[in-house]
Amino acid sequence: MTPVELSRTVLRAMRRAVDAGELSVAVPEVVRVERPGPGGCGDYATNVALQVARAAGRSPRQVAEVLSPRLAREPGIAGIDITGPGFLNITLAGTRGDALVRDVLARGGCYGHVHPDTGQLAQLHVPHEVRAVVVADALRRILRSQGVLVRTTCDEALDPDWVTVLDVRVDAYGRPPEGLRTLRPVPAPEDPLRLGRDAARWALLHPAGHDRPRVGDEHLAQRESNPLFRVRYAHARSRALTRNAADLGFESEATSGHAGGLRDQEAQEAQEVLDVLTAYPHALASAARHHAPDRLARHLVTTADALLAFQHTVLPVGDEKPSAAHRARLALAEAAGTVLAGGLSLLGISAPDHL
């Protein structure tokens, strides 16, 4: 059950409570569901009881107590807990993680993309400066992933080396239309081309637009302190896990076994991978909405760190035989690798299978 579907379920439960005379209040058009905050529990939480309590003439907790049993009877919901002044904490039936992993693997690089096109149009104009051009090129890719048709323009024709080394393009040159705001990230302090396409693009895209980028050799270092290395290494590890599993005679399968046989810490690491996969479409949408490719880059680092912490639990150890739990964990690792590859592609950066 997606957050949108869950929001509709909460609204449906409220309408039924109103129809039955248990509540006297206008049903809101939209209900927000989100990850539980501190002190919460379950998969999602909503503050709808606090939202309507005054209009209903009840305390938030009384409203929550009316809605709780109705929500608990809805298909796909395993349990309801009331916390704080009246937050409804919702635990979904156990297949949520399986459905998410299957969705990621089925959609591949298009996971998190919006289809069909929304009909929205966007124009991005940049000065003749290398970082601005790279940011606009990444935003073109990200906005297209969200169903937006994009036109990019620049004050002057691009330097040929920018095109050949950094793989950037714009649609037209010249002055922008009157009233169009020019995209002006803080310029690069020096020429990044010597880093090559992948490291140069990362160096220019990973910092927020208002931050001064660093274009030193640290982006080429093959060590954990380099975020680009961690992201690409995590993707390569996901591919290596698939190859190693094949050598052991098994393949991935998205079944309800991500945490099977795992100790508490390892189960938490699996949950962290599920959480970053769930958040990926939101990170893409946020990067598009705020014209901030750095938001996508930072989410890829978080995804890589979650996968690298989890990957040691995927394959059988010693004389252990491959089980359904191993197949499920492999599917989760492959889904994380899929997200890393798709996100890097939107930034214009390669995701090698071997590193």
C-alpha cells in the first residue's frame, strides 16, 4: 500500500465514521501520512485526529479512538497504535517490503519516474560557465524523469571540451526571454575537465548550488572518504552479489524474508535499505521541484551507505545453504543497486558493474 493509497484509506474510514454518526465533522479533502516521528511506531503515521478534533468537538485522542478500529479492519493494515495526543500509527501487512522490491526491480531505471508526461513545460537558462551548464544538464534529465518537458538555453555556445568530456548539451543560445530567471550556481573555482566526466560532474553536482564546489583530486580517490567512490562501489557490490549468488546456484526472489534469520542489528540494516528505496521517488521529486540535483546526489550517498552496511548479510556463510531469506536479501540488494544506477544516470554519471 502506497502513501497515496493509505491516505485514501484513512479518508474512507473517516467518511464511514461520519456516516455512522460516530463523528460529526466535515471530512477533509486530503490527509497526510508520513513516516512516524520520534515516539511513533509502525510504518506510517497521520495527525488527522488532531486536524479535525476542534471541528468535531472532541479531543484528538477521542477522534483517534473512533477511527482506530475502523482503520484496523481495512485490507492491508496489520495494526493501529495511538501515540501522543492522538497520532494514528499504522502498521501495514507484512508484504510492503516485498511489493516495494518487486516494483523497483520491475521498473528498473524508471523507478521513481513519472509516466506519462505531465504536460508541464520548463525552460532553464544558464550563463556561459561550466558548473551552471552541468547543473542545467542534470536538471534536464531529472525534470524529464518527472514528466516535464524541458528546454535548456545558454548565453553562448558551449566550449567543445564541455560537450566531449562532460557530455552536456543545450537546446539554444542567446539571451533568455524577459522575466526568465537565470540559473546561477556558485561557479567552479577552476577547470574541472581534468577529472574526467564522472568525477567532474559529481564535483559540480554534489554540493548545493549556493556552496562553492571543490574540484580537487579527492574526487578520484578510491577510498571510503570519497562519496562518489562509495556510491559507485556500492552499485558494483550489488552486481557482484548477483554474480556470486549465481556461482552458489541461486537467484533473487522478492519474498517476505528480508529479515529472516537476521539478528536485530542486521534486521535494522535491512529496514534502512527499504527506507531509502521508499524515499527515492520523493528525493527525485524534490530535486526537480527545487532545481537541486544535489538532493539526488545526497540521497544516493545515503542509499550506498545503507547497502554497504547490509550487503554482508546477503550470501550464505560457510556450510550454510541458500534459503528463501537469502534470495529475498539478494533481491533487496539488487533493488538498491538499481536505484543507485538509475540515480547516477540522471546525474550523467556511469555506474560500472566492476570497480
